[in-house]
Amino acid sequence: MKRILFIVSSLLLSALSFPQNIEDVLKELDKVSSQFESLHHRLDVIEKNIDDLMWYERVGDIAEIDKVYITGPPLMKSQEPNPTAQGAGNPVKFWSYIFVPKNIDPNKKYPLIIFPHGGVHSNFGTYYTHIIRELMAQEYIVIAAEYRGSTGYGKSMYEKIDYGGLETEDVDASRAYMIENCSFVDKNRVGIIGWSHGGLISLMNIFDHPESYTVAYAGVPVSDLIARMGYKDQSYRDLYSADYHIGKTADENVEEYRKRSPAWNAQKLQTPLLIHTNTNDEDVNVLEVEHLIKSLKAEGKKFEYKIYEDIPGGHSFNRMDTKIAREIRLEIYNFLYAYLKPPVKLNKISDLEKAAYKF
């Protein structure tokens, strides 16, 4: 911390070192801003490395944990700084977590859960500890992709973001990796689950690759980016219109935002699906998920959903460690069980508590 304060103080003193004119002031401030941005990404890397160690502390007693380096599709053409340079058009490289229950028989086949994290720019962290423990208790194999745009891997990875675009192909690439490389994975029993942005990725994957997924769960999913740009503030909109991302606002290119929105792709649904939302969600307004539900109904699609009324926790209502959150997660696991048939079924809340605490 002292070193960080020293760096910040030095940068500020540099900016205030009596420049000759306003142009010099602006140049110095640009340098300071650039240094702060670099520091931000470096701190993200440190935080991610610490959290990686925490995974072993929190679930290492019941799971074999690995982190594999795999590839997804090349960058969007608009992101290629020099499309004729050596290496241009190469696949994007990214990390993925793998969790395997310690007590499995490697000679048998087990169902696979694909688990994309949420957040516009975020990562798969120990926030999901109890959910991973509950999945391990059922003897699911889990892979969680740190798809393009994830934090904790530096500025370059951060600026590869492609929300609702090629990030979904990164996640599907993690599914393909497991089937190709892990003999104990059953390719015919693959589920995908996600919350928020991860819910959007889950939906877009079953829309684009229906043949690859047996079942899906989408919790409080981002569903309509056009509506979202209307009720979020400017700093949020800027994440999408950034030069290295979509590059235009929703009013400048409404079709691009529509293409990336599950509610506008509802006609593609073929996979068994469960959707949950909460009326007091402070992040994904319930109106987005209602639009998705109405769109699916208008297309005559069969699916299941629940709109919960003011459950404590808002956006995180069924990812928390409360009794009601566990009750709702048990509903999710029962839905998945019907299609994936993991070796162990969680029948009651005490089963989830045992998964968390081993008693």
C-alpha cells in the first residue's frame, strides 16, 4: 500500500511540476490517467491470483481443481489493430477453471456443467464457493471459462470484450475442450448455468448451439441490451460503446445491440430451460426478463420460469447463503437432475448444508 501511495504521489507531483502552458498540463494529466489505468489492471491481476489460492482453501477438500489455457475464436475484425501482422487472426487464448469431485470413478461417465461467470468485466471468483461445493456433492464435472473481457488478466484481455458476441463461443469452446480431453465426461449430459451476464451467455449458447446442451438455467439474465441502455447510466453505456468494444451506442447501431440480446433471439430456443428473476433486482431490472419470458411465449416455446417477489438480496437473491436462497437452489438442482441425472441427488436443504460444511 505504501508503494502505491508513493507512485500516486509521484504522478501527481509530476502533473503539477509547473508546465509552461495548458497543453503541457493536459499531456501530463493524460500520463497520470494512463498510469492509473495500468495500476488498476495490475491490482486486478493481484486480486485474481489471491482468489485463485482461495479456491484451493475453500473447495480443495472435495474437488480436484485445475486451470487450463485454451482457445476461442479470433478477435472481431474491428479489434485487430493490424490485420496483416504476424499472428493476426490467431485464436484468442483464455483460462478456464475445472472442478472435478475427488471421489469419482475415472472409468465412468459424469455429467458436465458449463458455468460462465457474470459481470460486464468480471471473473469466476470464490463468490461461487457454496454453489461449486453443491455441484461437487452431486458429482458434476464443472468448467468455468474466463472468457474474453474477463478481469484479472491485464489490459489486453480486458479490451478483448465482446459482450453477447464471441464470448459465447469462448464458453462453448470450454465445453468442447472438456469433451475432447476428459474421458470421464459424458458428452450427452451437458448443462449450462449462469446468472446475470452469465445468464445471457447461457441463453445465447443454447440458442446458437442447441445440439450441444441438454438443459440450461438462466438466473436474473441480462435479456435486452436495448432496454438496458435506456435505464443504466452513461458510465455503463460507455463500456459498450468503447472503441475496443461495439464502438457505437445503441441509438447509432440498434441492430447490433438487438443481435446480442436473448429476448430478441427467443425463436431459437430448443433446449429445456428454467429462468428465475426477482422483482427487486437492482441490477437486471425485472422488465428485461419479463420481455424475454413474453418473447418465448409469443414464439410458442416450452420452458419453465418463476418471477420471485422482493426476495432479500435483490440481484443475488438465490446465490446467497440464506435459507430461502438454498431452497431456490434446490429447485434449480431438481430441474437439472431431471435431464442430467448426476450420481447424487440433493433432496433437502440439509443436503446443501452438508455440501457446505460436511456434516
